[in-house]
Amino acid sequence: MLTSTTTQTTPSTSTSTSYSRYQKTLSQTLARLNISEKEANFFKEPQFIHKKEIAIIRDDGTTALYPAFRVQANNARGPFKGGIRYHPLADEDEVKTLAALMAIKTAVVNIPFGGGKGGIQLDPKSLSKKELEAVSRAYIRAFKDHIGSDIDCPAPDVNTNPAIMAWMRDEYEKETKTFSPSMITGKPMSFGGSLGRDTATARGGFFILEELIERTAMDPDELRVAIQGFGNAGMHMAHFLHNAGFTVVAVSDSHGGIYSPDGIDPVRIEKYKRNTGEVTGEYCEGSVCDLNRMKYDNVERITNEQLLEIECDILIPAALDNVITEENAPRIKAQYILELANGPTTPEADEILNRRGVKLIPDVLANAGGVTVSYFEWTQGRSGEQWTAEKVDAELKRVILDAYKGVRRESYRNKITYREAAFSIGIKRMLDAMRARGWV
Ligand code: GLU
């Protein structure tokens, strides 16, 4: 039942896919940097694409098969690194794009990793806990020959969490008969995790915003923020911003969102989300809402599309990719966009936003706090040390702000956007390592 293919890749000819959109930004970077054809070819496709169909026995006794992927984009700078997502839309094209972005990201923050990504095409909400554990262990059995702390180190991504990382490490250690605390990151504290990993993605983005507004002499309490997505990144970001005095005017999850010009209290949202599964849970049960209460609290229910166009100063896409497009980019009101999600903006939207003077902090920098603390966790696993929360926070701040300042400098000097600057820095660092190895 288990089908498996591993390919060493050749250039693709696909057109309007996520990967072709990524390739557009990549080609512009390669042209700008004047990179030779031979060297440029190395960046155009991942080094390896591993695909398998993984099988589990469901609680009702039937067998279910799920397509699963591990894409290894580039390991010139160190082991492949990147999360595993569980999503109905996780296909080869998406995982390939996300793997390539990871290689740029680890280079932008200058940590000793390459880039990879994994995915299982399924809806995790349709599985019981037992089934979720079975599918997570099956993933590791399927790809165990391609992962390991010196080879390829996975981590959480959309719909995966520390409990899943723990099952994966346990399965890997059983299968390989090794002690391998650093084969995966984002583990629970009780099983080799690092302090600060759960809040790291949001924390990194928050450090960048703090630095940005300090330089522009703005005050948090003058700034309204809208956040799309209330998963790990979006939720922690809402807390950091609210606690620092920003007004969080809108949040959402996959069911929809909530808006209040007076500001929303993320503590209340989190409580209702936990109990009802929805950020609107305080006011609505499914599609039925208590309109009187909403009016009293000056709260409105909004869609995910409306959230992106809401009246605010800072927009934070923290959910899925390709949500800011040429269609809605002209109507975005925010002055600043901080991409906590991976790939939320299409290249066409990028151009429109840039023309309109919207300042965008790209994913490969804005959400790099997650993989940075993964690196700290990987290091701790290898040395047997346990860092304090203060040390993690201080080191994360140093790494992220160094990267941010580097991108800002590159952007100003070459009159290019922050995304273009981040890609330039990432590609140059990868190329330096490839040249040093004699690959090109
Ligand atoms: N999934 C996260 C990302 O996209 C974290 C990856 C990691 O920690 O390896 O950056």
C-alpha cells in the first residue's frame, strides 16, 4: 500500500502555481545579482523531492491513505530545516515553495541550516487524537532515511504542534535505535524542547515592529493592528502587541473574524477560541450571533477577506499563503504589512503595494523567529544544555535585529524592497557556501 518516489529534480514548466510565483521573485534576484547561468540553475529547483503515500487504520477499521511530502531545497549552509504542515491543500507545489523559502530564511538570519519543508495532505480536524498520532508516526517511518539532526531537521508548521513533534521524535528514536534529541525541533519542554520556542515566531516579528516604530518615532498607542489567523503565531502576536499598548482592532481564524475600532482583548478571544473553537465564540454560535451584545461592545463580525482591507495601520497576515493578491492589494489600508505567514503576498500584489508606498516586512525575515529558536533548541539538544528564557529572548532579539538591519541596509543602498533585499542577502549567502564547497 505504501507508494514511494524520490526524485532528484529537473526544472518544472508549470505556470500560475505557488512555485512559479516564488520563481518570479527568485529570477529577479538572480538577474539583479548578475549570477552566472550555471550558478543560477542551482537555485531553480529543490535538491530532492520525497513523496510517499502513507497509510493508517482509522478508528472505524477502514484504511486511509494520505499523500505526504518532504522537500529538501538546499543544504549548502547546513542540514535541511523546516516544518511539517497538515492541510488539505498541502501538495507538492506548495511544499516545494515553502522549502525554498526556508532556505532563504535560514540564510537571512544567518543560522547554520539549509531549507526544507514537509506536508501531509489531510484535514487534521477530521482525525481523532489516536489517528493523528498514527499518521504522525507513519510520516516518520516513511521519511526516516532522509531526516536526522545532521541531515534534515523538521519542526511544527500549520496545524502541527509540540505533541506531534514528541510522537515523531519517539518514532524516529525507536526506528533508528538512537538517542536523537535534535532530529526535530518545537518539542514539548518535557521532551527536549526549548523555552521560548512556542512564542518565538511572534516574538521575532514583534522585535522587528518595535524597532521599526522606534525609528519612525511612532507610538504603540497610536497604532491599530489587524491580524489574520489566530494559530500559534497570530495569537501570541496579538498578546505581545496588546500588552505593549497597540490597539488590536481585528483578529480572525479559518471560520471568520471579529472587528472593533475600540480594540479587542486577546485574553478574552483566546479563552473563547479555546472553548468554542472560534475567535467569534464570545458572540456567536455557528452563524447565529448575539447582535445586541455585539452592538453594546462595538464589535462586528467580518470575513477573512474583509479583515485584510480593514481600517488599520499594521496588517499581519498570520495564516495561509497567497491571500494578498492583485485583486485586494489596491484596497489595503494598512501602511505596514508584517508577514507572519509564509508566502501570503503574490508578486503582483507586491508590486501594487510597493507602488502605493506600503512598507512590507517579508516572511523570510518577519517570521524567522521560529526557526531561529529552533536552532537554539537544536544546539541545546546537541550540547545537553538548557538555556534560560532570558538567554533565548536576548539571543533571538540579537539575531533577528541583526538580520532586520542587514535587510534595511541592503534595501536603502540598492533602492529595492525589503523582500528583494532579503532575497539578495539569502541568495548571496547560499552562493558563498556553494562556492566554498566547490558545487558551482
Ligand atoms: N514552520 C516554521 C517556519 O516556517 C518553523 C520552521 C523550523 O523551526 O524549522 O519558519
